[in-house]
Amino acid sequence: MIKVTVPKSIASQFEQLAKITQRSESSLIHEALSRYLDSEAWQVLEITQALNEANAGDFASASEVSALFNRLGKPAS
């Protein structure tokens, strides 16, 4: 179990949202934390994969970039 102390302004927001949505503050906090953790995990994974590709020298060639711009209808600079 984790115990967290939050500023009164955040606690108040959870209280208000709980009343409006007729849900418990606990369920709202659980959902908020789950969404945050999912988002952070996704970002860390994507960044790690991008760094691994960059470290391996896996970059798009100039012709691949030009082809993408042409496909999107925008001239490459």
C-alpha cells in the first residue's frame, strides 16, 4: 500500500469530481494514477526504442525523407 499526501487544491478537485460523477475519490485517484503510469511507460518505451535505433545508426536516408514529403504533398526543404 502507498500513502500519498496531496495539496488541498488537488484533494478539492477530486472531491468535486467525485460528487459530479457519483464515483468515489478512491476510484478516481486509481484511474488517474493508472492513466499516468500507462502514459509514462509508453513514452519511456518509445524513447528507449528511438535511442536504440539512433545508437545503431538506423536513420532515414535523404531519399526516404523526400519520398515521405512527396507522399504527404509537401516539398522537402
